[in-house]
Amino acid sequence: MTQALETSGQVVMIAYRGGQFVTAPREVPEETAIAISVNGSTHAVMMATPDHVRDLALGLALNERIIAVPDEIERLEIEASELGLDCRLWLTAERASTYVQRRRQMTGPVGCGLCGVESLELAARELPMVTAEASLSGHEIARAMDAMSTHQVLGARTRAVHAAAFHDERGHVVTREDVGRHNALDKVAGHLASEGIDSAAGFLTITSRVSVELIQKAAVMGTGLIAAVSVPTALAIRAAEGAGVTLVAIARGEEFEVFTHPWRVAGATPPARNPLPVPERPLRAAGG
């Protein structure tokens, strides 16, 4: 990278406090345009927090199945300009040939996770079945959420970014932050891959609601459990059930709710005749 970009900056704002207007400083997160190209063709342009960009690029390449392993990237270059960051990935010859076919089916996805995907078939891609067997107690889940919070350096300064974290069985935590929740999880995936850490040997926590894209990424990573502070979507629940991912949400303090595959949470397994219900897929309206 030719230069480092700041992840946050300070502004002066007008606050209404105690019935009065006052001016006060406020640290806010930076976001910048990041273009990710593969073998000279733009794959994605997104707004993201300009740190751990290498992790972001590698994690996105893995989670979008551009590559299967980090070694399939021959070269990764990052250049900064006034417009943002240009992140260029060059694939090995063997992998490049498979990307050409994938590229023909895309129109340039952006940071929302699914924008730019041309067909519903690609958006609702078939996910691998997750077989990770690690189980957790309720106390361990609560402790993990607290641990993620203590590692949110940028979040503590700005209160304006998402975080995703990976926790292993020894209690080691890898936390990444970004204005985009998808970006934060991609950064975690990129770090694990670059360090050779098995993502199936631990679990994930996130600070956001659970959308289907996050479940898709967790499944591709092979991680058996994902816990979030907010509510999942119905589609996310269906995806988690189908992919074998344990979905824990509304995890706040010592309380949480388990939505799928409760066997990974000690004491949460329901009676055999009373499985957790999975929301039905909404019916399409006539003529719609």
C-alpha cells in the first residue's frame, strides 16, 4: 500500500444535552471506496473501513468462492489514491480459468453482499453442510459476546461500526471491525485463512442482525455456530437449518435465543418430538 488511511477522524457537532445545545467533539469512523479486481477485471466496489484491507480481499475471495485456498492467489497488490483503495488480486493460471466462467455471470457485486448478482440461483446458492461438532454452554456464549465487545477498539471510539469475532476452544479471540457487517466477517475469514487457523474449530460472534449473507459466509467457512446481538431474518434461519449451522441470536448479557441446531448449545436440545420450527418460505402471490 502506498500510504495508510485513517480509520477515524474527529469532527465538531452540536449536541442537545440536559435541555441545552452544546458543541462537542465526536470521533467518527472513516469509510472509503475499495475496488477489488481479479486478473485485471473489477469484481466489486464497496464502501468499507480502510483497515485490514488485505484480510478483507482474501476473505471475500474465499467466501465468494473466487478461490478455494489462499495459495490460489499469485499476487495481491493494494494501492491508495485520492479516490480510495485499489486492491488487485492475480490468480494462478489454473484458478483463473474457473473465474472466467464465474465472471460471466456477475455484474459487479457491492458491499451489501448480494447486490449485482444476476440470477436468483446464484443468490440462493447451495451451501456446504457444516459438520463442526464443538459445543458451548450458555456461559461461554455470554462470555464470548463480552470478549468481542472488549476487542472493539474502533467501536469504542465511534459507536458506529460493526464487529465480527472468531473464538477458539482456548478462549483466543480474533476481532475485526468495519462499517459493513459483511466486511467485518470477511476480514475475520481472511485472517483465519492467512494464519492457517481452522475456522471449524471455533465459533463466530457478530454485533449485527443476522441476514442470509452472514449465514452463507459462516457455512462456507465451515463454522458450526454463529451468535449475534440482534434478530435473524426468516431466510437466515432457513439457510442455517439447511446448512447445519447453529444460529444463536438476541445474545445480550446472560440471555439469548437459539433458532437452529440447538445440540451445539449445552442444555438447549429440545425433546425429539418437539424440534425447533423452521419458518416456511413465503408463498409467491398469484401473477407475481
